[in-house]
Amino acid sequence: MQTMARSLVWSRVRLLDPETANVILDHVSEFLDILETLPQLQVSQAYSVPLVRGLPGRPQYSITQEQLRFLVEYNFSTKQMAEILGVSKRTVKRRLRKFNISLRDRHTNLSDSDLDNIVRELVGGNDELGAEAVRARLAGQGIIIQRHRVRQSLIRTNPIGAAQRVTTRRLHRRIYKGAGPNSLWHLDGNHKLIRWRIVIHGGIDGYSRLVVFLKASDNNRSNTVFDSFVEAIGKHGLPSKVRCDFGGENNGVCLFMNVFRGSNRGSALRGRSTHNQRIERLWGDVWRGITNTYYTLFMLLESEGKIDSTNEMHLWALHYVYMPRINRDLLLFVNQWNHHKLRTARYMSPHQIFIRGCLLQLHRNQTGIQGILGVDEEPVEEIDTPPAAEVVVPPGAHTVFHWPEAVEIPANQLNLHDRHMEQLVQLVNPLGGRRDD
């Protein structure tokens, strides 16, 4: 209203006659005076538990056992629970005692020898995995172990790898700021294994660093990325925006976002990889956690003459045996990453940041939060006038999209008969045996 008043003052004499402008200004000033006399209501945009009144004694907060067990399951501390629920720390402690929920009971009772055996199997000879990564991978399997015990186990099982990690220099990173969960997803493809026609496509939530999908494929087509994107939407909700590069494998996702969210609001941001820092930073951890192991293994097989990267039969056999294993390890990595503590986020995990952000911004009118809650039901309808320079497709012409891929991966030319494939499936199980075999 104040902006309207200033606009009326400016337009007086220029656009309106003085008498009409003065009448409108009087009404606006009177309305502003009425607004100033009204009490200002402070509406909280975060989630807060309801306060129950009408019972004997003072009013009590309605905190259910299911709410507390849900927060305990994701390893929230008492202080973090109090911030999420909008109550004091003492109130949370009283409710935990009331429902007989102990935070100390979360730790799994394991002996040092049993813990060392599990750590050896999880690490699998990968010296790049540190204490927090192993601890997060254990938490993803439901095994909660103190940080100091995991460090001691790594020193006992692999002292050389522990010494190498201490001397490794880390780069300083700039601070990333995001509006909230599902505000922006970062998508990209990783080509470390492209020599053997294997591409890893991934997506990560910029605000919480929650990995929404990570999958290895034998192609770089748009429908492959789109299928993983749709599957991630079913688990985590539809994001407000996505950021990716100019590769043709991202065209399907960009088209979907522009149609569903609208094309004039930056629903699909495309640019250089240097601006896609969240997913680019993730690829370093994927290399240290998984990719370097398979890269070293495949190079070893080539050096020993076991496989030939130009032989179709060798590549087909390589994909049959190792593609399921790579995707299995990628799922383990996603589970580990989403449970690992982040030093720059007050030692909360991506899962915790995502959940906490959703609850704190529950009543905000943000597109990403609405996508999580399922408010979005229909695509955004837009009526846009096409620019004058737009090419008009003549009637009867073909309108099939032609999206050339930036990195094309030739399809494998080897085809097995169904009978031979059934025999192979019965004889060879790619996921059989120990994980480090």
C-alpha cells in the first residue's frame, strides 16, 4: 500500500488530474492508518506440536511416541528434537522417560573382533574410506557404533590406510546456500568407467546434500536419466528446480520440468559443470568410495589380458558380471552418504537435514516443500506468446524430438538366444558370494 501511495504521488499531474489523485491518496492513507492500529500477528512457519488444553493441570504438549521414535531412528540429538518440535530440551527428555526411550540404547552391542570383521567386509580393501564413511555405512545397515570405536577398528584392520588418510590434503570449499529441501536438485553423469561403456548418473538435493539417485548404466540416453529421475521423485518428492549441463542425456528431465513447473521461472537451469558444485563434489566421494576399486580392477584385467575393451563379447560379459555389483555398491554408498555426519552442518546427516528442513519450513509457501507434501497434482498451465523469431513447423512435418547426446556410447552388438541366456543365469549369479570376492 505504501508503494501504491508513492506511485500515486508520482503520477499526479503526470498521468492523473490532481483532484482524482488526491481523492485516491486520501483513501489509501486512511486504509494505512487502519492497518497500523491492528495487532500484528506473528505466524510461525515451522512445525510445532499442538498444545492440549482443558485437562486437569497446566496445558501439555501433545508429543506422541511415534514422533519420538521416528526422530530417534534418524539419530537426532535431544537438542535437535527440541528445535524441530518447538519445545524445550527438558520437555523432550521428560517425554523420552515417559515412553521409556533411551538414546544410549541405540548403540549396537558388538565386540571388537566382530566389529573388525564387519569393517573389513565393508571396506573391502578400499583405503580411501574414512571413519565417518564407515560409520555411516554401518548406520545404513542398522548398526550404530560410536565414532571412536570405528576409528580404532580402522587402525587395527588397516593401519597403513589410516596413516595415508591423515596425510591427505583436502581442498577448502565455498559456502553453499539453498532455500530449502527440494529447492534445487543437481544432476550429472560420471564417466570414470566410460572406457568399458559404463556411465554413472546421479542426482543430489542441494540444500541437504541428500543423494536422491545414483545408478550405473551401459548407455548415456535421455530416457535412462529420466527413469532414474522419476523413481527419485516417487521417493523424495518433485523438486522446484534442477541444475544440469548441456548434455543431451538431460533433455528429458529438462522438458519435464519446464512443462510441469513452468518454463519462465528457471525450472531447468543448464550451464557449465563448474556451477554444478554439489554433484561435482559428490563425484570425488564416489571415486574414493566405489569407482576407484572397479577402475583399478578393470585396468588390472586388461593388463593381464583377461579382457579387451574393444571386444564386444568381453564387454558384454563384463557388464553381465559387474554391472549388478556396481549398482549394489552404489546403493550401499547412497545409504552410507545419507547417514554420514557433516561437520559443516553441526554434524547432522543429509537425512536429518532434509527432515529438519521440511518440518521447519512446513507452512512456508515453497514449491519444493509442496512437492514433498504432494500438493502438486497438475502441471503448471502457461499461456505464452511465441517469439517472432521462433521457427514454425509446417503442418504434416515430423515433430519427433532429436536430442543428440554429448557423449555417445555405442550399443553392444552381442545378442544371446533366450535359451543360452537362461542357462547362463542358472550357472552364474553376479551377486553371489562375498562382496569383496
